[in-house]
Amino acid sequence: MRVVKLKKKNLVPFLRKLEEFGEVWGPVKKGDRYVYAHTDPENFDLKALRTIIPPKKFFVPPKFRMFTFKEDEWNEEIDTKKRILFGLHPCDIHGILILDKLFLSNYPDPYYKTRRENTAIIGLSCEPDDKCFCKSTNTHSVEEGFDLALSDIGNEYLVWIGSSLGDDLQKMGEDLIDEDVTEADIKKYIEWRKKRDGMFRTDIDLTAMPDIFEISYNSPIWEKLGEYCLSCGQCSMVCPTCNCYDVEDNYRVGSEIERNRHWDSCMFREYSLVAGGHNFREARSERLKLFYTHKLAGYMSIFGKPACVGCGRCADTCPVGINVPNVAKALKGEKVDAIWAKEVKDAG
Ligand code: SF4
Ligand code: SF4
């Protein structure tokens, strides 16, 4: 992988040049949180740690029209707009790699595939807060899944070129790029990584999780968690790897029909309701068990790693303190600092 350098003062002019490829989106502050916005790069907030909604929304929007049809007319609506997503952190890039496996493997999803092919990804290094645990999920660094990735080494960024598109992008701003990467620059990067790796305050050993889930299938912990869960689905919406959706047909004026797709969540009661009125997961405890089995056991037994990238969004979002670190700790019998912890302890 080729590495070049970019002075920090040249970042905004560089990103402006990339508008030649497509819309440049990046993190901006909204209240005390962050969201992605298409705006002048001057407005991007490089201190943003996690956006409310992860970048999955660019590849699978919360709601979109798939096609319309009327008698023998058929109009598919595939979004081909070119975009650049700037400022993605390693955990979110790993989240996209997980979605790639699900949406592009056996039966490629044309809506996802087209958006993915038309979107360039520019990563940015970051430092963790107390909710980040991407070191535990081994998603705190990236070797693939980006076109360019910027690592902060002081007054400059090291720029890793991860694809031929990335090479084209850096050529668009080549007058701002410095090809001369020195040994001292690499040393600075190695030192920064060591320092960053020592900054994680949340650490969970997830290696034995598939076995722990087997053993804990009938654990009373699930019942207790279910008593607190509100079935609000926020954990699914903010999770970079949650990908369930529903499809519905709507009749429009003139007997045209549109087919729409929108996000769904296994935390919702209706999710497992089938024709005839049977619900496979009527109880909230069952729905929680499904969510967490997917994150920490199911995907792991097929792909060798969890379907959780340690971004901390569930910890940041769940109103009752149900999140990956707390659930993993509770299942291992460790002390949990959450409102349901005392009862879980009593039940165990
Ligand atoms: S389960 Fe939670 S920490 Fe893991 S990727 Fe999803 S939102 Fe992030
Ligand atoms: S676990 Fe938390 S965020 Fe998820 S549905 Fe239950 S209450 Fe909502």
C-alpha cells in the first residue's frame, strides 16, 4: 500500500478539489452530537468521535423507493450519485466491510452495490472515549475497505492509498500532496498507535462468546434484560452492522404501485409476527437474545469475528443501559454498572 503525506493546512483545499468526483460528506456538530453533512469541508469537525447514525445510511438509506410499476411499465430507482464520505473511523469502515459480506456475497443487492461502487471512503484516525471498545473487537485499525485513510502525525497526515480510486483521488489534489514520507514520519505513526492503544478504558474479552451464548441460552439474565428493554429499536438504528429491513407496496394515484424499503429492527414486536398471528419472538427477552446472539456469536462462528465493531453507539443510545459491554460482562458473571445490574445479579 502506497503512503503519501498531506499538511493539515492543506486538508480543506484538498477535500474541496474532490468535489470534482462527487459530493463530499463529512461529520459536523449538531447540538452536542455529530451527523454527516454535505457542506463546505471547512465545516467538518475533525474532533467528531461517533456520528448518531453510522455511514450505513449512505448504502442502505432508512427509507427509499426501489421501483414503481404499472401494468407493463417498470421503473427501477437505483441511486447512482457519486459521493465521498470523509472522516470515517476504523470501526465504521469495519462496519461497512461486514455489510459488504451480507449484501454483496451470494445474492448481491443491486441498490447497495451501486451506492457502494459510487462512494469513495476516506478514513481518519481517532482516539477512543470511555464507550469505544474497538480494540476488543480488533477493529481499531484498517487495512482494507477505504480509498484513502488519513493518520494524524502532528502537523501532517500520513495518507494511505487503499485502492485505484484512492490513487485517482490523491492525483486530483497532487499539488497539495507530499510524496516524501520519511522514516521519522513512520516512527511518529508507530508511536501514536502505541499511545492510542493504551487509551482504551473499555476492554472486553469476546473470544469465548459463542460458547458462553450456548451455555447461557436459558439464563435468567435474558428475562431480566427483557423486563427493562423498551423495544424502542434505537440500538438497531444506530448500529453500523444492523441491516434488517422491510419491504412494502403502496398504491399511488392512477393505479401505479411503488415498492419501498425501510429499516426494521428485530427488537420490534412485529418483526417476528407471521401470517396467522403467530409470533416467534413475542417476549422482549427473546428478541434481545436474537440481537446479541447475532452480534457476539452467530456471525463469529461463520466469519471468525463478532458482528460488533465496538463503536459504542449502543452504549451511547440505549435509555436503560443495555449494550454490548454490559451484556457480555453480565453473561460472564462480571459486575455491571447499569440500572438492571442489581436484579441480574440477584437472578444469577
Ligand atoms: S452492537 Fe453496539 S458497539 Fe457493537 S457495533 Fe453495534 S452499536 Fe456499535
Ligand atoms: S436494548 Fe435499549 S435501545 Fe435496544 S430496544 Fe431495548 S431499550 Fe431500546
